[in-house]
Amino acid sequence: MEARSSTVTSALIARETERLAVGWGIISPFTRHPVQVAMDARVVQEAAGPGRFLLGFGTSKIFLNNARLNGRRTLGPMREAVEIVRGVLGGAPFEYEGDTFSASVPGLQDGAATPRDVPPLYVAATAPKMQALAGEIADGCLTPSITTPAFVGYTRENVGADIDIGCTIVASIHESDRDAGRDGAREIAGMYLANKVQNIKGAADTLLDLAGLTQAEIRPVAEAMEQGGRLAAKAKVTDEILDKCKPIAGIPADCIAAIEEYRDAGCTHVMLELWGDRRHEQIELFGKEVLPHFR
């Protein structure tokens, strides 16, 4: 879905489903003004009905780099964005003047058939200060890709509040072939490891350190990505590197054990970053062989 607008796509998904939670993970307040985010959220809320939509905010250094906003402070703007979205979605007249964003929004008319409930707001965070802010202002915290159980514990400590911890975890599955079941996870792990080397410094170092990954180990992955693309990077992800990434991958029993490890570490909301061949079949297999174990 990355080549398509998540705001539009999520509304279409919400309209065509009845029980699935539908969420954004993530929208950057630097690329879309919080008032516009609130307006788009209303569209998805209307399509989904009550209680199904989750709104994820994140500043994302990649977004900032692409917008030529490198070095921009992010904690204050994130706080303002959450306050504005909550204020606008409440439906009452709303005025706001912050250091980064302002808003002047009239209230909804009494007879307007428009949602007035505020969906759960999540803040994506890798760095400890942003994680602490999530614990203060949000309903949940979203961790980055290549999250490991060790990073979940680190996040829980920094958040310091009893909120939902949503963990983005690379995943793939096969009914009976463990190596085939790890193949998709190997590919997406290569993509994200290269991303961490090329684009994200500082907070990502902790992410990699807690996974037990060194720059010397993953630099060949990043170099392969630059020279040959996704499949070349995948070829450089050894079994040892993949094991350190702690994917939810393999046969169903492997995936169940991995999810249990994440839950024991404090993850309350497992989000599978599913990759590889036969993705629709993989989704069905997760639903039939893995999900019932946790219901």
C-alpha cells in the first residue's frame, strides 16, 4: 500500500469490511496539516462505523528529510498535532495557536450526520523522549520496524504509562516449510535494515543495539540495497541476522511462539509487516492456524 495514499485506501478498506480495525501507521503532521488529518479521519470513521478506526501519528525522519526539514524539532509539533486533531474531531468550535500549527475550525451543525467521537490516537516513537510523550498524550505508542522483544521492554519503560503498545514486526508464514516461511521476512528485514543504516541515526542505534546487530553486520545489506535493490539486500540477510531481527516467521508453531514472546515482553498490539509470495494465502494461514491460539 506504500505506493498509494493510506487515507484514501483505508476508507475503501473500511467500507468493504465489517470487523477489522483500520488504522494509519503513520501520518506525519509535517506533510499534512493536523486539520486536514482530522478531516480525512472523519471520512474513514464514516466508512468504518464506530470503534474501528485508529489514527497513528509519526514525525518520521525520512519524511522530514524528503520535505527538507532536517533537524526540525519534533516533540512540540507532535503535541500540537494531537491536540488539534482531538479538538477538531470533538465537533465543537475550535481555536488553536501553537508554536508550529494553528487552527480555526467552526463547530459541526447540530443536525450534521458527522462522527463526533475521537478515535484512539497513537504516536509512533523510537527515541525515548518521543516515547515518553506518547505515554503522556496518546492512547498508544507504535514501535518501528525491526522491533524486537528487547525493544518492547525498552519502550514500555520509556512510555511509563498503561497505554497500548503497537509493535510493527516483520512476518511471513508457510504451512509446513520453515525456510519458505522465513523467506518473506528475510526480504523485508533487508529493506528495513538498509533503511536504518541509510536514513535513520541516533534512536535507531538503540533499536539495532537491543537486537544485537552491529553496523559491520548490516552494512553489506545496505550496500546491496544501494547497488542491486531489494532482492540483492535480501541475499545478504543471513540466518543469524534474521534471527536477531526476531521476525514472526516460519511455520505456524514458530509464529505462535514468537507472538507469545512479544506479548510476554509487553506488546499489547501485534502488527504483522507481512511480506513474500502468496500474501493472501499467508493472511488466510495466519487467520486459521495462528490467530485462534490468542482468542
